[in-house]
Amino acid sequence: KNEVEQSPQNLTAQEGEFITINCSYSVGISALHWLQQHPGGGIVSLFMLSSGKKKHGRLIATINIQEKHSSLHITASHPRDSAVYICAVSNSGGSNYKLTFGKGTLLTVNP
Amino acid sequence: DTGVSQDPRHKITKRGQNVTFRCDPISEHNRLYWYRQTLGQGPEFLTYFQNEAQLEKSRLLSDRFSAERPKGSFSTLEIQRTEQGDSAMYLCASSLGVSGRPGELFFGEGSRLTVL
């Protein structure tokens, strides 16, 4: 079992829909990261959080430390949101600089 | 500052050749990471530098792989005697880490290696 599990693996939505991507992890963490990767490479950091909730524009990230679970929400989705969304955790303890990544969720938003 | 830059963006080579990738991190960032990503998978950790010191290497990094960060600024990742299984996207990231706390990661666009 991977230390970081994401669901769903693939998600197709219509423009305007509310999107939720889930991430569960099995290790102690110092921080959880949500990342966005467009086809062809580049990864962009969306959020780094260790508790509670963060919001940036139409994106919201929440984390429940007790349940070891995080969600990424996209409100009023748009075709430009189509990308792979990756959850990654920084392990607690001495190796907190090293991320363990989920396999990603491929989001396709149709116009 | 234009962020993390990687060079080359794409490299096609024949099996057995050596390749070298370069990463220029954000200038004030003390931490630099190399990751490898294959199709349909999340990135896998390869190695990590804090300033010029290479503090950890993944067991994925065989003896054909070597990484350096000689002056604590740019870093190079060299793969000797490339194999087809080395074909992947090699990602570099940097962060400003404060002791005991991870920093936000900034990724480069990646260097895609294809070994024929």
C-alpha cells in the first residue's frame, strides 16, 4: 500500500461544476502539499498546509490531521483547470525535507 | 528571479551514452531536490542537497547516477552508461528550508530523457 493514496485517479467534469479530489496518507507528516502538473511537465505548488484550511481564488484545500486526510476543492471549474493534481507529504521527523507523492488525479474539465 | 530552470528540456540519447542535466534553483533557496517521474506515476525522490552538501540519496540512485551542487547554487545530475529504463522526466525543485520545517517547493519544468 502506498503511503499516499489519491482518489479518484481520473475525473471528468463539466465547466462550472464543483470538484473534489481526496488524499489519504498513512505516515506522520509535517506538511501536506497540493501540486498541479500540466501536460508536458512543469509542477506548480498550489498549497502547503499542516492544519485547517487554505483558500486561493477558486481553490480550497483542507486537512484533517487526526483522520490523515486532505481534500482539494475547485469551485466553478473551468477547462483551464484541466491538469494532474498531485498530493505529496513531508514526513515528520528528520526527513521532513523529502516528499512522498501520490500518483496524481487527472482532471478534465469540458466546456 | 525567474524561478527554477532546468537544461536541457529534452534529451534523446542512445543506450550507453552519458547525459548531464543542470538545475538552477531560485537564488536564495538553500535546499535542492532531484526527482524522477515516469508516465502515469508521481515523482520519486532521488537526492537532496542542503547548500552544497548532499544529505540523502535514494536507493533508486544507482552508481551510474551522480549529482553535485559544488557551490551551493546550481546542481548537475549525471547519468553514465544510460539504459532504456532511465527514460523519464527528471525534475528539480528548490526550497528555502528553515531548520525543522519544510519549505514550499518550487519546481523546474523538468528535463525529459529518452534513451533509444
